[in-house]
Amino acid sequence: MSNNIVLGIIGAGRIGKLHGENIVNNFPDIRLKAIADIYADKIIEWAQGIGIEEVYEDYRDILKDPEINTVLICSSTNTHSTITIEAAEAGKHIFCEKPIDFDLEKIVAALDAVKKAGVKFQVGFNRRFDHNFRKVHELIKEGKIGDPHIIKVTSRDPEPPPIEYVKVSGGMFMDMTIHDFDMVRYLSGSEVEEVYTNAAVLVDPAIGEAGDVDTALITLKFKNGAIGVIDNSRRAAYGYDQRVEVFGSKGGVTVSNDTPSSAVLSTSEGVFADKPKYFFLERYKDSFVEELRQFFNAIKNDTKTPVEGIDGLKPIIIAMAARKSYEEKRPIKIIE
Amino acid sequence: MSNNIVLGIIGAGRIGKLHGENIVNNFPDIRLKAIADIYADKIIEWAQGIGIEEVYEDYRDILKDPEINTVLICSSTNTHSTITIEAAEAGKHIFCEKPIDFDLEKIVAALDAVKKAGVKFQVGFNRRFDHNFRKVHELIKEGKIGDPHIIKVTSRDPEPPPIEYVKVSGGMFMDMTIHDFDMVRYLSGSEVEEVYTNAAVLVDPAIGEAGDVDTALITLKFKNGAIGVIDNSRRAAYGYDQRVEVFGSKGGVTVSNDTPSSAVLSTSEGVFADKPKYFFLERYKDSFVEELRQFFNAIKNDTKTPVEGIDGLKPIIIAMAARKSYEEKRPIKIIE
Amino acid sequence: MSNNIVLGIIGAGRIGKLHGENIVNNFPDIRLKAIADIYADKIIEWAQGIGIEEVYEDYRDILKDPEINTVLICSSTNTHSTITIEAAEAGKHIFCEKPIDFDLEKIVAALDAVKKAGVKFQVGFNRRFDHNFRKVHELIKEGKIGDPHIIKVTSRDPEPPPIEYVKVSGGMFMDMTIHDFDMVRYLSGSEVEEVYTNAAVLVDPAIGEAGDVDTALITLKFKNGAIGVIDNSRRAAYGYDQRVEVFGSKGGVTVSNDTPSSAVLSTSEGVFADKPKYFFLERYKDSFVEELRQFFNAIKNDTKTPVEGIDGLKPIIIAMAARKSYEEKRPIKIIE
Amino acid sequence: MSNNIVLGIIGAGRIGKLHGENIVNNFPDIRLKAIADIYADKIIEWAQGIGIEEVYEDYRDILKDPEINTVLICSSTNTHSTITIEAAEAGKHIFCEKPIDFDLEKIVAALDAVKKAGVKFQVGFNRRFDHNFRKVHELIKEGKIGDPHIIKVTSRDPEPPPIEYVKVSGGMFMDMTIHDFDMVRYLSGSEVEEVYTNAAVLVDPAIGEAGDVDTALITLKFKNGAIGVIDNSRRAAYGYDQRVEVFGSKGGVTVSNDTPSSAVLSTSEGVFADKPKYFFLERYKDSFVEELRQFFNAIKNDTKTPVEGIDGLKPIIIAMAARKSYEEKRPIKIIE
């Protein structure tokens, strides 16, 4: 397969458009040939404006195009596994937004198809490519903190999603904590062995009525002996709160929130600083570019992608265990 | 009883001496009349040097002195409850170092004696009087963060105690985390309802061989609906790590470590700041004075002490539950 | 004149190329038609790679093109004023890199030509568009600090330029401090009335031999009564240091350096943070895009540009006075 | 002379009382025998309360007491030099509050008397003993920043003194900046060679009417080639602002303000931190103890005091030059 990447994007919702624009603005040597969306007519103007050549209603038109060798799957979650299988069978390299699916069997089937086809496959866990978290990862890999002992992730959203979304989201653990499950694997360099969930409905009773939780502390045991905790809230009054701390035998490392500016205002009222960057589009702006850069590089150099199939599968398994722990009020072992 | 406090200290180890010097240096109107220690001869010079009038081998000599109306119990833990009972029966106001005892029945008996005697009783949870934690407490009481949702305490020692001490310490939860159990009650303004312990031996295998743990994440449920987590390590390479974060419906508050100076050095090697203050004597220096000030005020004004008997009892119960959770690998409800 | 901007860039050195790429990646509706450089053959590949249609050796070919209505002057400083005059006479809107010239008469002549032609003119003081400094500017404009009393600018480079460059740079005040002179005008909202320079050669004697200084404290008086100080060094061992502080009747505001990450590593050796972002290309990356955005908007909406001719002229006058103050060892009044 | 320090305090205003209490609370081996104040009757109760044996109206009663070998001169500034001379002639070691005098000849006469008598003499520049500034000093001495190039001191008061005080204070440079002149000598390890003052009346016109200034930037040249700037304001709305920065050939060091707590509150309104500690009594609390400790040690060990006569003289000379520079609008050389 040629190293000249010709790209099709499947799904032109918020994230599909984001990737489209990032590609046009940052990868002049990548040809973004086509985009498919079931509401194709609504995106034609946008697509042409950034120079995408073809707009399809049916993603199969992208899979059929022999020039296109790579696809970005940005459609709704329930279509990810099916499209992954079809794309793999069509020999396309695949970048698939997270989660691959809510159903383990479907994920396994999709990953099998990828393996069989021998195509590149990357899952959209963009936070691994964030400047702060990557730095933590590097410091750990360099041995600066020794063996990891305690891993702490704080992940709080500025606002809960609409209640209609909550109902179909797969639950907070699957929809929101999934990024944190990926993060602890990334930072610990180890697999989660056991999970215990301490969760509550404190933000909005409607979330509880929908069968979900909105506040959680999830403690973890890792294969390498480390322990960890993730804390989540669906609503932090001060905004998007994204921090990690890893503590080890030789020291610890923390990262704090990014802010729009470093301005500190001191008055008779007190000392004031900026709130965190508003939400994930602002906070993780550069990480969305970087994940694609590394995906494209993996294709060009025929190397491993930085977030492989197993990295898409494991967080789903942990999320399921976290939910089970919440329901059964006991620690749950992670299946291998 | 007169408001003129005449004081005896029982036990002249590190903490007894610390209190003695703090009293002499900060409370000129308090008469520190006597100190008792089983190694009386070893402390005579020190005691006279700071103007203590009498040095006894037997603490009962203090209890018998009708001039002395107040005692500080700073002897070894296994004597606390007995001396408390005797001191209460002798009509003395009591400041008792933590923990009151490792045995619930003995604690209850001691508190009953205190109640019956109608004397003031305060437990030495000095961290409540620390400038940082008190500020967090005040901000919460003022409603600045709304209802508490998530309470996080980081408490890590610079070095584990000698293994001989570990063996008689009552275990990490009773010896070290006990302060954190007090802290979460102080900050949450609520009682702990359930505890789950995720602990490990990562610092020193000898600690494990002694039947204890050295690293832990303890998650908590509070009566008011909040959830919490304490993380402990017996050894932080960078020193004494004492931070809290409370997150609520209207916002969050964090406090960071105190440092010897605010100096930040920037060189070609990087940007360097001070490590935290070395250990509890440096870090909590002022809190040891402040707890006495409030104890003395409670006596003078005949008001409630800021850390009462129940505050000495509850952390012991939580520590026991934390240990049980660790042993039985399941969440444990706190007995009422 | 149509609002459809068709652009030519004159000069394809580092800054010309930067602007070219920024335009292609951020302003899809702007047609970047041509670029001119005396070494045209060396830039053809780069120019075609980002889709520039024409590459000329002679900038006059751009001025002659009736389709092109806007030029970016990024050539060497000694050509700025001449090209500005020719471009104005050709009716082109002009974005001119700083400084306009080292010669006041030439600047005045260029600004006269701009005025006569009625074209838009903006000077490339990009730091005004930096997120930190803009925030300080906004807080002052909102009255948060009251009347400005003291304005402090810290501006230190990571490394001095090559000595050959120093010799033709116009001197540190003209080459480096010029940005700070612009900054104090931007932040104070007032004109500089008097300047006193306290400067030295402390970084490299060769700079002194070339007749220049490498370290300076320049104090300023402003028309509105405020006072200010700029401190410069040609070499900060820890990197590019770009901070400001404005203190006023109601309070003060500071901004600190941006860093690659917020990671703080704590070990037995100490507490370590990132050094500042390396140099101006990293530190002011977004400001280069933002200054163009506002320039293009000024053209489209026929409004004032945010950095006008007078803003290009005044810093030159101050730089000259700063030099004179250094030479004559006395405060110098700024000519009107 | 015996190493047993027997102390008399001359002057029982705010600072005299502060020293008295610090001695009683921190130096149990120092005998604070007497205190003298022209309003002796007003301080008797206070003095007896902390165990001072004698209270005199006339300081000469202290000088006459052969048991007393050390005096603290805390009376009004205009008496410092006279009392210093008399105390030296009486063979007493002397700790003298700053400034020694406003008159150079009187200072020189006082220092001559000290020298002739061979007694210890220390000036009360307490900020040298502050944890932050001392750390900066140490880092510089250890060579961490290389040769100092730029020294910056920020020193702003929370409120101007009463206008009646302003009139007799000797002016802002003598009353307030004097500490900063001491600080730059302490940090630079070098003498000031030249000073230029850029000052204004921006806080209160009444200060201007009293012939003084309330806002200033004072730039300095040092013998070792470094340059420096002090910025002062008589009123910082956010409180007492005490920071320094020293920049050198190998890096830089900064210290920021101390705060009552490290609490950071994040809400929908923003991110809030504590204001600086209120004023010098809170901010420099420990430094007042430390300066005495080192003074007493110098007596006990017969070593040099850490702030000698020359250190009391030089800041006065610089303050005079700063005033002259302001009046004559030109840089002023410091006399040797």
C-alpha cells in the first residue's frame, strides 16, 4: 500500500468536522478526498469550503473508492464496530472514535477483522496526546518518579449533557470515565486488575432517574501493584477540570488545568486567576491534531499506532466492571 | 471552678515537651505547675529550664494536687484511657493526645467518666487548627463551595517509622490515617457511613511482614451524601505531603503544601521550588499552639471544646472499619 | 475596494513564511496569490507546497498585480519604508513588519503616503495579540486596577543574536526593546514622556565592542502620570522570559511565562517545573495568527487597524531616546 | 565580658514591645532586666506581665546598670545616635533600630563611638532574616544564578502612614525605601554606585503637599556591574507587597508574597487565592526573632554581627542620593 494517504471521513458531526478541519489546516500532504454523512446535504457547503472533493450520504461510497486508503470513523457509536469491520475488509486503515462499541463481542469482532486485514487501527483517545498528560507519561517512562504507587485522575465536566443524551450515552462510566480508564492505563503502564466504585447522584436527580450517576470515586488496582483513583463529576461550577497526579517510589508528578491566560489580578477583594479552559474542544485542541499526526505517521512508516485495538477494548471492560461494582456494591475483578 | 488554669502535663516525650514549651512561650497567664514522666530524672533539667515547678515520676501526684485543675495527657497511648478516667474523677479538665485508645470499650468508658465528671475534654487532633485546613473548613461553612460532593485528602509521610514502632502502632490506619479520618469529618461536617480500603505494601516489605500496609486509598461515603478518598503513603521521596481538596455544588477548594520559602530558581536545568516543610513538627508548628489556645478558652469561658470526645471516638471506629475492609476486601458500614 | 482580500507577501524570510503558512492554515477565505523574494528560486517549492500561485523575484510584480489588494511587507527593515510608499501609491492595504524604519523622516514619509492613499496600515507588533498581554490590557480597560501607577515589563531573550546581526540590528533598544516600548504604550493607554536608561554589557563583551548593550533597565514617565520600567537581557539562561505587571490605584495584575506543560515533578532533589516556552515562535505562535485576523477584519469592515502608523512611529522615537539617555547619562524627554 | 546576656530595652513603642515579647518567648536564657520609656507609667503593667524586672523613665538608668551588658535602642529615630554613643561609652552591646539617624555626621559619630568602645553593634534591618529573602541570598551565594545582572525589589505598603507622620518621617526614601536599599546591598553583595529616581505623587495629593512622593521607581548601578530597580508605592489595594527577583548569568530567582493560607477557591465566578499577609508585623514576624538570635549569638561567640554599622550607614546615603536625584532630575553618584 502506498504511503500517500487518501482519506475519507465517515460521519460529519462535531468531531468529524473537527478532524476534517484539522487535516486541511495541518496536513497539507494528506488528501482529504471524501466525507459521508446521512445528512449529506447539510454539510455540503462546509465540506466544499474546506476543499473536500466528494460528499456522500452512504459511507459505503467511501469504502468502495479504491483511491481512499484510510478512513476516520466519526459516526454514532452504535455504527463503529460494523463500519470498522467493513472498512477493514475493504483494506482501509482505520481511525475510530471512542468507544468502539458498548458490546464486548462486537468490539472483539471488529478487532478481529482489523487484525485479519492487517490494516492500521487507532482509537480516538486524544487525551494521550495532550501536552500535560504526555509530559507525565514521559517523566514516568524516564523513571523520574520510580515505580508508580498511586495514580489519581480528576475529570469533571463543566455541565452535564442533556438528559436525553444521558439516557443513550451508555452511562457516565462508558461515556465520560472511559477517557480516564484509558488515562490510567497510559500513565501506569499497567493493566487494571480490580475496580471498586463509590458513586452518587448529587448533581441532578434526573440523571439518577435515568439510571445513571453523576459523581464518582472509582478506585483501581493495577497488575504492577499500584493503586489508583478516578474522581468524576458531571458538573464543576468553575469549569472543565482535568488533572492527574502520579506518585511513585522516587517522587510524584502533578499537572494542573490549562487556563486562557496566566493573568493574576490582585485587588482589595482578593487575588483572582482565570478559570480552566472551557471544555474539551478548547482544552484538548492540539491533542486532536497530534493524534492524527501520529496515526498518519504510523501508516507512512508502517509502525504501530499509538492507541491500538486493545486500548479501545480495555477501557470498555473496566467501565463495565465499574458499573457492576456500583450495582453490586463490591470490588470487581477485571476479566482478562 | 476558677478560670485560673493551673496545669500539669502527664508524659514528657516529644509531644509532651512540645506542649510544655508552647505553653511557656505563648500563654504567660497559664501556670504550668507540674510534669510527670516515668523517666522523671531525665527531664528535670529541661523542666526547670522552662520554669516548671514540680517534676514527678508518678502522674497520680499531679492528679492529687488540688491546685492543678487541668491536665495534658501525653503519655503512651495504652495509658490514655485509664489516666483520662482518673483525671476526670479527680475533676481535672483534660486535653488528651490522640488516639484515646485502640479499644472502643475503653474509649467509651473514658468518655463516660468525662461526661459524669462534667470536665472539659479535648482530643489532640491538631490539624484542625492548621491555617490551611481551617481556611478550607471556613470556606465550606460560609457556603462558598455549596454542598460538599467529593472530599480528597492526601497525607504522606517523608519516611516510615522504625519497624519496631510499626509493630505496636496499631497499624497505619490507626496511627497515621486517623488524622485524615478526623480531617474528613471536620471538612465534610458529616459522619462517615461506609469505608472501602484499597491498600498495598509498596514502600517496604518489612512493613507487610509486620502485618501492616504502607500505601492506601480509602474511599468513604458520608451521611450527607458526599463521597471521599484519602490517599496515604508511608514514604514520599519529596517529603511530608499534606493537601486537601473539597469539591461541591458551587465550586471547589484546594490547599497545597507549605514550604520553607517561596523561592523559585530558574536555570538552564529547569525551574526549581522548595520541597514541603520537613515533617509534622515544622508543618503543624502553629497548630499545636492554636489547639491549646482554644482548649484554654473553652475552660475559661465554659464553652464546648473544639474537638470533643465523640471526635476522639469516631476516627477510631473508622480506622477499624478501614482495616476490616482491607482484610475482607469489601466495603464496611460504620457502626453508629 | 472589494472586501475579498487577495494577498501578496513581500519577503520570504522566517517571518514571511510564517505569515504565509498561517494564512493558508487559518484563513481559507483569503487568497494568498503571490510572494516575492530576491531569492525567489529558493522558495518556489515551499510556496507551491502551500498553494501560493505566483513567486516573484521583484516585489514590484506584486504591486503591479491589480487583483492583489493587500500586501504583507516582511522584507529587510531597510526596505520597509520604500515599499510601504510604493504599495500605498499602488493602493494596496499594508501590513508592515516592525520596525517601519530606523530613520524618523522615512517613517513619516511612509505614513504620509499611507494617509494620502487612504489604505489600511498595520504594524507587526504581534505581542499585543498574545493571550496574556491582551488579558492584562482588557483588565486595565475594564478599570479593574484603577488608574495605572507602575508598569513593569520583563523581556529577556534566551540567547543573543549572532554578533554580525547585532552590528546591523540598530541596537538592542531598536531591535528588542522596541516590542516593550510598544507594550507599555498598549498597557498604559498613554504616551511616554521621558525615558532614562540604565544599561550595561554583562552578557558578552563582543556586544559592547560592537557598540551595543545587552542588559538594561529603562525607566519611563507617561503622560497620564504613571511610571514604568522595562528590564531586558539578551540572555536568560532559563529561556525566553516575557512577563508584565501593571499596578494601579485599585490593584495590580501580573502575567507569567507560558510553559510547554504544567507538570510539576517532586523528588528528593526538589520540586521542578517546566522552563518557559523556548522562543518567540513558540511563545507567540497564536498572536501571529490573531494579528492577521484583526488586520483582515479591519479591511473587510473598513475599520481602524489595531496597530496603526503612529504605533509604528512612537516606539522608534522612544528607542532613540533610550539610546540617547544611555549615551548622555541623563533622562531624555520624548519629542512630540 | 561575660557571655551571659543581660538586656535593657530603650523605648517601649510598638517595636520595643515586640522585641520584649520575642525575647521572653524565644530566649529563655536571656535575662531581660529593664525597659525604659518616657511614658514609663503606661508600660509598667505590660512590662511586669512578661517578667521585666525594672521599668525606668530615663534610659540612662539602664546605661548605669552594671549588670546590663546589652541594649536594644527602640526609641524615636532622633535619639538613636545620641543613645548609641552613650551606650557604647557605657560598654554596652547595641542593637539599634533603623535608621540610625537622618544626619550622616551623627551616624558617623555614633559608629565611631561603637568602634572605639569595641562593643557589638547591629542595625534592625530585619528583612535580611526573612525566610524568603534569606533563601534568595543563599542561592546567590551558592552561585546558583551566577553573577547578578538585574536586581528587582517590589515593596509596597497596604496604606500610607498618617500625613502627620509623613511630615516627620524623613520622606518615603528614608522611611520606607531604606529597607529596600538595605535589601539590594544584601542581595547584590555589592555597593550602590549610582541612583536615579523616577517618582510621583499618585496615591494622595496631601503627601505631595507635605513635600514627599508616594510612588517611585529607583534604578541603581552597583559596583559589581549589576543594575537594579526598586518599585515603591505607599498604597497597594491588595495589601503588603514584598517581592524580589535577582537575575544573573546562570539564571534567576524570585520570591513571592506570603499568604495566610494556600487555599485556592474555584467557583463559577473565578479562581480566588488569599491576599498577602496584612503588614510587616504579620509578614516579618519570624524575622524579628531571627535578627535577635543572630545578634545574641554574635555577642556569645564574639563574632561579627550580621548587620553592622556600615550597613546602617550606607542605606541612608543612598536614600539621600535618591531624594537628590528626584529633586535634580538626574542620576546621582553615591559618595564613598
